[in-house]
Amino acid sequence: MYRPRPAEVAAGEDGVPRAVGGAAVEAVREDWLVEDRWWTPKPLQRRYFELALADGRNLVVFREPDDGGRWYEQRA
């Protein structure tokens, strides 16, 4: 139901999203790093951003460094 979907994210050199799907990021409300399953052969590391976009949407995007730098969006 709330599965992550690929997202088109333009990020700055600092890795912070500047636009999502062509809509400018007006504010980064929060960002956080999740590190889990560190004890397994395939640990999980994701950097999340909660964004307010110029088109009025609020959404969360994340990327996994080990996934080729692809971005995903996930709504709660």
C-alpha cells in the first residue's frame, strides 16, 4: 500500500533535493538517516527528506547509497 516508488529528484552537490518531478523544493522540513540490519550481510542505509514542494505537495523521498543513487518517494 505505501510501497516506495521511483522518483525523479534533482539534488544539489550536498545531496539535498532541489526539485522533485520538476517541482521546486520550497522547504526541507526534516531529514534523517536510517541504518538498520547492520548485523546482516546486507545492511540497510537510507537518507530521508521530508519536503514541501512549490506545487503544494508534501512528500518524503529517500535514497539508498548502495542502490546506484536512485531516489524513491514514499507517502504515509
